[in-house]
Amino acid sequence: MSFETPLLVIVLFLLLTLIIGLSSIQVRNTFREYALGTRSFSTPTLVVTLLATYYAGGILIRSVATFSSSRLFWIVWQLFVNSFIFLIVSWLAGRMDRCMYHISMPETMGRIYGKYTRIITTIVSLPYLIIFIAIQINVMSQAISICIPSHGHMVTIVATVILCFYTMFGGIQAITFTDVWQFIIFSGIILILTWFTFNHLGKPTVEIFSFLQRHKNFDLTIGNLFFPFPNKLLPILYYLSMIAYIEPSIMQVVYMSSSPSQAKSVFRYAALISCIIMGCILFIALFVFIKMPSLRGMESWNYILASSSPNFRVLICLCLLAMAMSTADSKLHTSAILIVYDLLGSIRHTKMSSENQILLTRIMILMLSIFAMLLVIFNHHSPHYDYIFRHIVGCLVPSIRIYAVVVVAPFILAVLGFRTSSSIALMGMATGLCTLYAWDKWIGPIVGPTSSTFVAIVANGLSMVALHHLWPRRKDIQLPNNNPLV
């Protein structure tokens, strides 16, 4: 394959993405329409948008690279954790009838617990979202380098500009329709890649099962499947900590739905389809592991690239590019809304007009895109690139944990009908953070790493409930009118 062919295919994909995004641009009369649309999306469209947002560009690479060193516990965890998250949100969505006309998670928190809680929710959400955007742009750069390494940075800039452009001017409508296009691309290529790796294996099914039975990592005992750690409490805490991924860009799909019943259906269908997608990705990793069991880490991913034809490497590039772009645009949109609508909207004493809110949101999308793009380009040209980017990725998990400990418990309680004062909500958040720190310092070395997330979330929620009943009473907080026109 000549150099021009992969470049032409990538440019064609980006051009079609831009056309789809531009074709969905409409005049928005209100900020709500720009942020959430007109709440008239079909259920299949919302399901695809949710999955495209959730399945980021690094999932395929990470699953293949870590499979050889993973125990059966982690393989089962990867298969079902995404579905569990969607089922939990589906259960919550059915109880969000009072919150359906809100625009974001921070707004829901602010309506129930007050302005300061809304500001804090926004502040702890932004680091996770911005880091995630930078990671997706880095994945885009890596994907393009698979086919055209000499011009990878230039094409990455073009892809980021296209992503930024339709997100800025099209709002959620453009994001939704480009997500549908990108989901079709990456899900189709994942199915093709699964079939390719199976055929490339060249072994009968009986021999595959025999290999798995002999390998200690695939021992189907209860201990290996559920309790492969010296401390039996650790896997339980890992399973329970999945509620940490109830985050703003995922919950945005709930607010886009026309009703709680539609939101429930969206997340239930997504849970089923998620198992299929993740199952295919794990099959790819399994087949590579069976073919070359001696490979470790990124050697497995590099083997896929090395054994693929030039035409197939273009498909892999498009798959990663579609996964990264469909996640980055949603995170960009959500981040800008949180900054303009929730953070600035809470600080300002006067309400901004819809025109100013939309303008500021577009400016913020542009600034975040430039920041993430420059960060990736600077790191690629830095002699310490690997160290810097590992440090950026390393900040992702702490940012998620802090967000979850502060926000998840009050949000779930609010959805379930719990009402209390702002001061009690803030004390609950502080209790959760103190529990997180104390557990990591004194109990974490005994139980296991990152085992404190669920415990700290529970500590936050229980302290709020306890303080609500023990603190001097005041009149219950009344919910504001949920009419979207107010």
C-alpha cells in the first residue's frame, strides 16, 4: 500500500465526520437546546451515543496489552463492570423524574443541597474530564501514527480541529449524530478484528480449550474467579467501587432523555450491547495470548500491528480514531457546560442570557481543545515524553476517586429523595475525603491498593444521614419548580 492510500482513507473518515457534524448544526434558541437538544432523541440513538461516549480509545489497546498478565478475576471484571455501571444508572434514572429538566449533575446537586455544593461538584469533576480529553487526543495521535508516522502530528491537529469545530457549533445534536457514525465504524471494525485474530490463530477449538484448562490463570475455581487475592475483602470492595463511574458525561444521557422510562431503557440496552463489545475485545486479547503466550504488555499489541497487512492497519487506525473522537467530543461538551453553566453561573449574581452562555461554552470548548492538543504535541517533542504522559495518566485514577468520594453518595441520596441542608452535605463530603485519606494511609497497605473508594463513598452518605437526624432541625428544603421554562 502506498503512503497516499492510508492518508486518503483517514482524510475521508475525517471529512465524513465533519460533514455529518455540520449537517446537524441548527439555530439554537436556548442554552438548554444547545446543551441537551430538544429531548426528542430516539432510544437507539441515545444507546449508541452512550456507548460511543463510554468506550474510549484506550480500551482496546489496554485490554490486549494487559490480558497476558491478568487473572480470571480481572477478565470477568472487564467483561461485566461496564454493564453493572449502566444497570445502576438505569435504576437511578427511573427515580429521576424531579431532575429530568436539569442540565447537569452539578445542577441537580445545587438544586438539592445549595450553591456551594454545586460549585464543589463542578470543581472535582473537571480534572477527570480534562485529563480524559488529553488522553483521547493522545490516542488519536498514536492511532494515526500506525499508518502515517511521518505526518502523524499534522493529521492529529486536523482531527482535533474537526472535533472541536462540530462540537463548538453543533452542540449536542452534532455530537450525537457523529457518535452514531463513529460507533458504526469502531464496532464494525472490532467485529472484523475479532474474526481476523481467530482465523489467524490457526488452532481448532478443542486445542484452545485444552490450552486454557492447562493455564493456571484460567482455573475455573471460585477462589480464582472471585477471590484471587490474599485479602478476601479486596475483590468485594473492587466490585462495589464501580459506582465511582457515575460521572457527568454518562449522566448527561439521562438528561437528554424525554422521560425516566426512556432513560431506563437506554441504559438497559446499553448494558446488553456493552457485554457484546467488551466480549469481542477480550476475545481479541485471548486469541493473541493463545497464539503468542510469551508476549507481555505492549508486545501483544505490537504483535497485532506487525502481523497485520497495511490495509488492516488502516482499519485499526480508524477504529481507535473513532473510539477516541466519540469520547473526546462528549467530554469536551460536558466540561464546557460545567464551567459556563454551573461554575460561572453559580458565581455570577446575574443570570447570563442564552446567547452569552452558548458563546462562552464555544470559547471554552476551543480553549480546552487547544490546551489538550498542545499538551500532547509538547509531550511528543519532549525527551521525557513517556514519563510525562505516564504522569498524566497516573493522575486519572486519583481524580476519579476524589470525584466519586465527594459527589456520588450525595447525588444518589438526592435522586432517592433525601433532602438536607447545604452545611450537612458539605460536612458529608469532608467526611468522605478524610475517610479516603485515612484508609489509604493506615488500612490500604493491609487490605490492598485503591480499596478505599467505596468505603469513603459510604462514609460520606452515612455521615450525611446521621448528621441530618442529629443536627438541629430546620424546615425541609423545598425543591424548585422543575418546569424547564422557569
